[in-house]
Amino acid sequence: MRAEASEESSRRNLPRRSRFRCVEPTRRDVTCGGALAAFSLLLTDLLGSASPVKADALAEPIPTLDRVAVRIVTEDYQFAVAPSRRKEGGVVIENFGWGIGPDHPPGRTLVSEFGLSMHVESHRGDETRQILMDFGFTPEALNNNLTLLGVAPASLDALVLSHGHYDHFGGLAGFLGNNAGQLKPKLPFYVGGEDAFCARDWVAPPVKGDFGVIDREALKAADLMVMSTPEPSLVGGHGFTSGRIAEQSFEKLKSPSVMKLGMDHGSGCSAASFSDAEQKLGSFLDQFNHEIATAFNLKDRGLIVLTSCSHRGVVNAVRQAQEVSGVKKVHAVIGGFHLAPYPPEYLAETLSALKEIGPDYLVPLHCTGEPFFDLAKGELGPKVIRAYTGTRLDFS
């Protein structure tokens, strides 16, 4: 209790960001041209050929898609003998199994580890788009799983990083290096803001320590087009990012990491991107201002929201996607809900809020925790889907 009170006090005393920040977005005002231009100029100096550009602004009507298939590339759980294919209402669920077959001895199989990576294939008429969102903890797992799942890096139309935690970007540099020359030229790489690039320390239980930093030289070498999206924007012409997730519900941010300002050997975040007061602090509890969710609008079904890790609250993330898109119906919420560890009362309140939103499906992953899954499954039954590393969820 004392530690939580200390964290809460730190958040209250933390100065509000005065640079590269707009007022909370609305559907009619989803860009912050001056801030994004300044951010682009800043990162141009830092990244050279990987200079960022302003992402396409989200505008109404948002794209309506005929089909969205979400593949869990890397996740905490794996169950090799789960049913290979089944249908649950309007979604077809396919599980990978393991690396055996009738015509060869056992070989490689999928690797599960603490972290998350998801692949999305979307269809709109004759158009197909493929997006890789987050990159798991290690490149060994990511590259192995992409190969076994048949995801061709050359077919990717965009990369998205939900936030600057190692269990979501740890595989990125190794993925880029492993696929040098195979990715599309100037492949868009979406991040929520400059603070995604800050070095971080993990300060929560069970172990404190260095939590890594994004290798900006790897981004430059891969010739990615870095796209800043602190405000809602299109992704690959089919999906959209939430922009900064407003804290508009009961949900409370428990920050497990400290972010450190400054550059070291070409990586890190520029202190010039932060307020004078933040620069004087040098390091402080992460507020995840840069965290983004990614969503898709399925025709006649509603939004499919990929929350990733929900540090700013899964309910907040979903409501943000509803607000900026103008689409109130939610078909599915997929990703980490960041509900471990939270007391039972908080889990119940979260489930109640999600039930009020009324998604057709919940797919809790990664940092959600078993207590919430059990609670939600008990109340919502088949609307709650267990997915594993390799699971494919086909919505149409």
C-alpha cells in the first residue's frame, strides 16, 4: 500500500507535458500539425534516412473491411493439442499445434515467451493489407514463429509498436536484421511518440533491472519510414491507431517502469522532446503517454480493437477507439488487458465496464492474468476465447 501511494504521489506531482502534446482529440480534430511537425524535425536529426513523417490523419468515414484475421505470433501460452479448428459464432478459430507431421520426424515448433506479437490480415474488396503489431521479447522466437506460421515479411504493409516495453519490442532489431533487403522500401513503422524510444528500468516485482531501449540504428539500417501517431491516424489504409489514450474511466495506471531521458550511442529519447521540469527530473515513472491501440472496422460487426498491453486501461483503450472512429459497436477486444496483479474488486469492475461496452468477443492475452480470464469466462462463456501462440482468429 505504501509503495502504491508513493507511485500515485509521483504521478500527481509529475508536471504535465508542455511540448508535442495536443488537447485530447475528438473525431473532428484528430491531428496536431505543429506538434507532429516539430516531432518529425526532431527525429529527422536523430534518425537520418529513417526520418519520421506525419501519419495520415484519421477521417470519417473510417475504412469498412470485409474480413479481418488476427494471428497471435508470440504469446505467453502455448497448447499444442488444442483443437486445430473450430467455429464460435462469427469467428473461426485455428490453432497451430506443433512441429510434427506424417512425412517427417519432429522438427521446430512454435516458441512461447513472455511478450506479445500479432499479425493482422485485412480485406476490403480486392485490397489486402498485412500488419505486424509488436515484436515479442526475443528475435529468436519472433523469426522462428513467423516462418512456421507462413507470414512473409516481404508482404507486410506496416509495422506498429504499441509502447516502449521490451516484451513488445525486444524482437524488433533482430527481425529487421534477419529480413534485411526483404521488407518493402520505406515500410511504415508506427509509434505513439518520442517517449516510446526512451530507455527504461523495470521497478516492479518480482525483479528490478534494465528493461532495454529500442535500437534506433536498426531502424535506420532497415530504412523504415517512422510514423509518429500521438493523434489517431490510419495504418496501412485499413486500420487506425487510437492516438493517446485518455484516462476517462475508473482505471488506474500502475507504472512498472521508469523512463530515462537522453541519448546514448544513438539510441534513447531526445530530452528536448520533454518539458523543462521533466528534463530536470531526468527520469520518472512511465505514464505511457505514447501507448496506442490499433483497431479495424469490420462491416456489419463493429470494431476489432487490439489493445496490446493496456497500461492506460483496457476500457480506456476501447472507449478511445470508439470515440475517434465514431463507431460504437465493438466486435472483439484482443490483447493484454494488464490486470495482473489487481484485486478481485478491480477485476469485477473492469469486467462490468467491458460488459457495458458489449463486445461480441473478448480474447485476453499476455499480461491479463488467469483470475480475470476465469472470471470473464464464468460470466460470458463462449464470448471469451482462449488463444495461444499461433492461434488465428478469422472474423468475417
